[in-house]
Amino acid sequence: MCGIVGYVGDKQAADFLTEGLSKLEYRGYDSAGIAVYDGEKIRVEKCVGRLAALRDKIKDDVPQGTIGIGHTRWATHGRPSDVNAHPHTDCSGDFVVVHNGIIENYLTLKEELIEKGHAFKSETDTEVVAHLLEEVYNGDFEESVREVLRRIEGSYSLVFMCRQHPDELICTKQDNPLVIGLGDGENFIASDIPAIISRTRRTYILNDGEMAVVKKDSIVITNRKGELVTKKVFEVNWNAEAAEKGGFEHFMLKEIHEQPKAVRDTMSQRVAKDGKSIVMDELKWTADYLNDFNKIYIVACGTAYHAGLVGKYYIEKLARIPVEVDIASEFRYRDPIIDEKTMLIVVSQSGETSDTLAALKESKRRGAKTLALTNVVGSSIAREADQVLYTWAGPEIAVASTKAYTTQLILFFMLSLYMAEILGTLPKERIAELVAELQKVPAQISETLSDVEPIKTFAKQYGFNEDVFYIGRSLDYDVALEGALKLKEISYIHAEAYAAGELKHGTLALIVEGVPVIALATQKSVYEKTLSNIKEVKARDAVVIGIAAEGDDELEKYVDHVMKVPETDELLIPILAVVPLQLLAYYAAITRGCDVDKPRNLAKSVTVE
Ligand code: M6R
């Protein structure tokens, strides 16, 4: 999730590049850079920090030239630093590239290129693309880029510059957005429309596998085979604010819809080539290492804590190591039993949450080995922990966490399978079966997102004015907690989640006619038990909306409405079942006219106690 821009025309490129990047900072803001051809060479200026730092750096000596590219980064491979900032160059500085996405086979390519004498400067996956272009360059820029594309695997939008071809930019995309803005005697490239909207509303939206050679007065688009593609001009009619949200009304809705990609990115490079097991190059754990631990603590706040609850279930079920989950603000003050035999896993989207960071520091002081699951490379938590696993969800702007949660679940699931294989707690065939199911999840989330109309209707129909109860057993209970939190924080409706079996120990007293109950019944192992609890609330005339897996024809007999999610292994269903709950909260908040992205009293990152 980075921002990309490109310019070719008669005007000073740096003006558009910095202006365009300023509109893309919501996509990444840990470093920024531009490259401009100055008539002799391609001059690259880049630095860590927000775009303001780059502007400051070049203010007295702005690169001069009428063709260039720029980038604002959200780190994945390599921490935020000057050297890891884009654009990246080859050894000679003649080939320059900006990239959004992940080059999955970069390590193999890097080794090959180093053997051939290429000297790398950064820790990024992107730099291999520049060196690879240098390696294969045969005088034909376009053909050489095609050769690079044949060799790289992964997801990308890329823009290339070459000193030997100073009047053209080449761009292409795979699973990441890229648009070309059509100007008069000038053309623009951007990862997203907001970057170009002040200059032109006439665009070409590139499809996967398409490649464009962009000059100031021509744009030639071809497909993977090199055949010409005729494209229709897409006239952008959104305003700048809507464009920033990708046409969605709110960042939260955009981020909910980004989940298939976020989940796919988080999985990428972590599934073995044969698709049968999980690889975690970041960890390189052994059975001896794992057998040394007698306990794992998972510590986090809010949504990340809810992800930790699912993580506990996964680790205990699959890897058979005892796990305790704690709220960070409690954990840090409750004198937990921690020593060298303790593993502490902290979970944090931002990597900056004060209580989680304090719990991490305290546990380290007492001798625990620490692992962070976070979304922000170079964050305080990432730097403090002994080891880190990143969720590659991209920046999450809305206060309500959505794609961070689903990617945290994915990471916990993969981590548990990884541990299970090392410890031999699960047969290889079962691991392979679960990895196969896991890989279907992105498409299943897309399927869940494909019809939001019934959810909108429920949100309107029931108004959800006072109290809403969420119930479920086992993993359904963990998801219920997250569903209730979503509704509370953005719609200000009182919502509580209960383990369905606990109702009769008190809460059932609150269930009266018309009270909305969201009942999750996706877990086959406790299905009948959940059904009896649902009957208990139905007998008190609650209005029950059930969440079930496709193929379940039973639940609808006992509830008022059912929302279905695709059928998968019951371990993976939480990643799907949370999606309708996120949407329900979103549409309930909209119905009530709430400020969805910035709910009252809340901040995105809680850096104070
Ligand atoms: O950045 P973190 O994941 O550490 O943040 C933890 C919580 O503050 C966060 O999940 C919060 O609960 C969200 N607003 C929930 O949507």
C-alpha cells in the first residue's frame, strides 16, 4: 500500500510529483522520494518521514526536468529509512523504479543478481526490479521491461524510468491499482485517482497484465502478449475527497472491501511453493526452541485483543501449547508469572499502543522471548520485540479496525500451523488440507462482500436503538466480541457479547420482546448447543439474526433472518463471519448519522495510558 506518481510533459515534473504524492499520503507515509531526469542523468531525492521532510530536503535545490516518478511508502520489506525509500536504482543509476506491492521471489532474484556482481543498497524487494532491468537491458526499453515482468512473481504496480529513453515512462500492474491521467501535451501516472484529479479527469484505468508506454503526447497500451489494447477513457466524476476513499463513502467501508487483498498479501510468501505447509522465514523456529516454552501469553488491546482470543484457540488446538490472553492494560499491572520459559506475543495494528508496548517491555525485562504481530514496519513495538511478523494490510485510516483484525487472524492461523508442523502436533495431511482451505479465504471474503443489501436492510429495519446482544460459543463467541465492539464504537449503540452458554447465568434477564440478538452459529462442534441457546432467546421474543455457513438449512427455522458466509473449515470461519458484523455496524452507524471514520472520544492510535 504505497502511493505512486509519474509525469511526462513540458512542465517541471517535481511540481506534479510532490503535489500528487501529497494526495496519496493516506496510502503510506513512512518515507517519500522522487526521481527526475535532468538532461544528463536521473536525479533521485528521497528520505525517511512524511512528504514534508522530502519537500524540506529539496526546497533550495528542486530537481529540474520534465519527466519523473515519485513514491510515498508504507514499508513492507525493510524498515522505513532513507535508503529503503523509493525510487530504487540499479548499480549505474540509469534504471529507476517505483513499486507498490510485494515481489514474492525477490530473495531468489537478489541472490542471483548478487552472484552476477550487482551491489544492493537497500533491504527492499523493489530494488531487485531495478537491478534485474539493468541485467536484462538490450537497448529496447519496452522489451527489457517485459523480460523483467516474466521473471518477477507477486503483486505490483510499477513505473520504470531509463536514462537511455528520457522521453518515456513505462508502467504496468498486477493486483495493485494504476491509472494514467490524460493531459494536453503531458500525461500523468498514479496509483490512485486523487493524485491526478486536480490536473485531469480523463483517465485510462489499467487492468492486470497491461503495460503502458507513456510519452508526453502518446500512450501505447499493450497486454501481456504485447498485443495493442484499445481502452475507453474513464471520466472521473468524484470529488477529491471521494477519490481519496477510492469512491467509497468512508475509509471504513473502503478498508472492509480491501480485506480480500489485505489477507492475500499477508499470506503471500508464507505458503510453501507446493501449497502444503507454511513457511515463516522471519522466525526459523525449531522444535527445541518451541519445546523450551511452558506457556505463551498473548497481550493486546481492543480489536487486537479480540484477534488474540482467536489466536489462543488456534495455537492451543493446532500446536498444543497452553496460551493465556490478556488485555495489555491489565497484564502490565497484574504481576504475571513470566520467565525465560515464557513466550509473549503482542498484537497491535499501529505498533504504537502504549499499554501493549509497556507490557512488551516489562515481559522482556523479566526474561520472556517476545514476538510482535503488527501492521507497521519500524513501529515502536516492531523495534522492541525480539521477532516480528507483519500483517501486510496497508494503512488503516478509519478508527474502527477491520482489515487489521482479519489479517491478524490469518497470521495467527499460519503461525499455529507453522508451530504444529515443527512440533508434529498435526498430521501433514491435515496441515495441507488447512493450507488449501486458507488459500480460498480471500475469494470467500469477496463473495461475502458481494451482496451487502440485506445487511443494509437489517441495519435500517431494526434501527438498533438501545441494546444489541451478540451471542456465540467457542470461536463464535470471540467473533461476537469483535462484532459488538464495532457496533459500540461507531454507532454508539450499547452492544454486549456473551458466550451463549452464559446467558442463563444472568443476562437472559435482559432479553425481552423485540431486543435484537445477533447469534453466531458457525461452529459445527458446538452447533446443537448454540441452537438451544438461540431457542432460549427466541422463547423470550427476541429478534434474532443468525450468522451461519452456507449449507446450514437448520438455523433459519429458529431465527428471524439468517446471513450466510461461505462454507469452510470451522477454524477459518471467524475470518468470514466477522465481515457481515463489520458491515452491520457500518450501516447502523450510517443510519444513525454518525461520523463513521472518526467516532467520538476515540483516536486511531492510543499512545497514552
Ligand atoms: O493499534 P492497536 O492494534 O494496538 O490498537 C488497539 C486498539 O486501540 C484498537 O484495536 C481499537 O480497539 C480499535 N478502535 C477497534 O476498532
